[in-house]
Amino acid sequence: MLRRALLILAAVAVVVGSGLAGVWFARSPARLGRSSPLTLSAIVGADAIVVQAGTTGKVRLVAVKEGDMVQAGQLIAWLEAPELRESVRAAEDAVRDAQRRLDALRSGRPSRERLKLARAEAEATAAQRALEQAEELSRQVPDLTERVATARRALDEATLQLASAEADANQGNVVSPSTADTGGGVALESSGDGENTGESAVETPAANPVPDFVREARRRKEAAARALARAEEQLRRAERAARQLAALADRVSSTAVAVDEARKELSERIAAEGRGGSEEERLRREVREAQAIAAQARARLREAVVVAAAGGLVEHVAVSAGQELAEGEAIATLRQLNPVWAEVTLAPNAVNRVHRKQKVTLSIPSSERIAAVGEIASMAPRSTHRESPWTVKVVFPNPQHQLLPGAEVQLTFR
């Protein structure tokens, strides 16, 4: 009997304990936390990209300024590299010389490959000429900018002088009739015959001619306006040439590659025909070696055109035109704006609520609208201590660049 009573009490205790545990578990902070999203404040960050000089040279042109938005491949700076340019010319001369000797051995054998090579060489020459012309125009940008400013000041001055001259002329026209009333007015009133009246009618329109100094002021203003228009047109051409430098350099590089390919096809054609023996093989080898050296020289020269590796915001420009740079020296710092990221710190007891690749929404506190949806890229404790907080990094796409570094946002982990 006593045993049965003890068993009943034990069963009741188990039931009551389970109920209390369930109530505690349901009301515990961890359980409540899982039923609601985790929202934390964060600051938008962006990776920095340091644009460096690929070769030694003097800065000829800086094509961006701090605060500019740039796209991948956009021109950042242009370096003068006379030694590299000279090495390219020497290498290309060596290629042409070797090719001429090889052609002399073949003694003028027309073929499709030879015509293709001639066309490729003509295109390469035209591309190089266009690049050199653009370089020459781009060097004139600073001088033309100053010339436009000077011409604008001259036009403003000529405009003021014309206004002053016209005011003086108008003042003179007001005085003339009063003078005629005191002196010549009597003669006009006393002349009653038709002959005198006719003479007065002829002379009246010429009584207030445009003074010479007004005409001269107008001429100076028109000349100043034409000078300003010419200077602005020249500046537009120079700036347009500067913007085309990267594209023209790419064209020079691509046409040079086309020339090399055409020469390779011609060499393979001659090799297949098996004519010329060991002497021709030696000349073909010289041509190939010269082509390899020229390609390397062109690749080095291409590094004088500094472009953005990725799109972003120009945060800092470290150089100016005329500055000497060493290879690897920083030219500018960009902030990559797509993607961007934000980091938050989680307490140890909240780490189990997040995981890698988890979707996270980003909202702007002022509008509380969802601006982007990203995912957790990394999460790690700050130290080896068991109670150490964790750093969680979330990456967000930002194709429209609406999220800028330093912006305050809200992150919601769902």
C-alpha cells in the first residue's frame, strides 16, 4: 500500500515537473528570440582597390578626380614611358628587318597570306598614328583650359566696354538736340523754301550715326566671341582625344596582334611549301624571335595606360601631372561599390541564430524600406575565449550604387 502511494506521488511529480519545464522553455529568452527576427544596426563598408603604376614613368595625364564614379576599364592615368616606347620601335624595326630578309629570300611569291599581312600592317600603322595624334592633343588639355579661361575673360571685358561705349553714345545723342535748339534751331525755322527743306530731310537720318568707338567696341566683342568659340572647340577636341586614349591603345594592341598572326600564317605557309632549306628556316626563326620580343615590349608599353580594374568611387588621387612614378607606386584608391558589405557583432548566446549563407535584409533607418538582400559571407569569434563575441560579415549586391560606404543601415537576420 505504501509502495503504491509512493509510485503515485512520483508520477504526479513527473507530470508537474514536465509542465513547469515546458512553461519555462516556452518563456525562455532563447525560445522567444527564435520566433522573432534579429535586427541590428551596422555601417556599410566597401573594399578598397589601390590602382598602381605598372611601369616607371612620368604622369602625363590624370583622367579622374576624387569623388568620380568609374567603370571597369576606364582610364585612370597615362604615363610617359619613352624608354618603353623606344624599345617597342626598336623591336618592331627588328621584326621588319628580319621579315624583309626573309621576303627577299622568297623572291616575291604573292599569296593570300601576304595580302593579309599587308592589310594588317597598314591597319597597325594607322592605329599607331591615331594614338600618337590623340596623345599630342591630350597634352594640350591644360594649355587649352587656360586659353578658354583667358578668352572668356577677354569676352567679358569686351562686353563691358561695348556697354560703356553704347552708353556714352546714347548720352551724346541726348545732348545733340538741345545744342541744335540753341544754335541751329533758328536757321531751320527761318528756312522756308523747298530747297532748304529738302536738304534738311537728307541730313536728318545721318544726324545720329553710330560713332566709330562703338563700332570698334562691337568689333572687339565679336572677335573675342570668335576666339572663345575656337578655344572651346579645340578644348573639346583635346578632351575627346584624352577620353579615347585607352580605346586607341587597345586598338594599337589588337592590330599588332593581328599583324603577328598574319606573319605567323605566312611563315606556316612557307614552311609547308618546304622551300628555301636551312637558310629560310634560320630567317623564319629570327622573325619569330623578333616578334616575341616586340610582343613583350608592347605589353610593357601597354602598362603605361592605367585603367580601373573594377568599377567604384574614386576615394583618393595620389599623383598629379608631371610627377615621376616608380613601378608599383600608388596612383589612386577606389572603393568598390558592387558588392558592399556590413559587419555586426553578435553575443555568444545569439550565434546559434545565424549561419553561413543565411539571407539578410538591409533597410535604411530613415525609410525602413528594404534596400538590398544579401547573405552571410563569414562569421568568426574575435578570440579563442569561450564567451568571446562573434563578428559576422554580410555581403550585399549594389548594382545601382545606392549604398555608399559609411551609411547607417539596419540588418535583419531571418
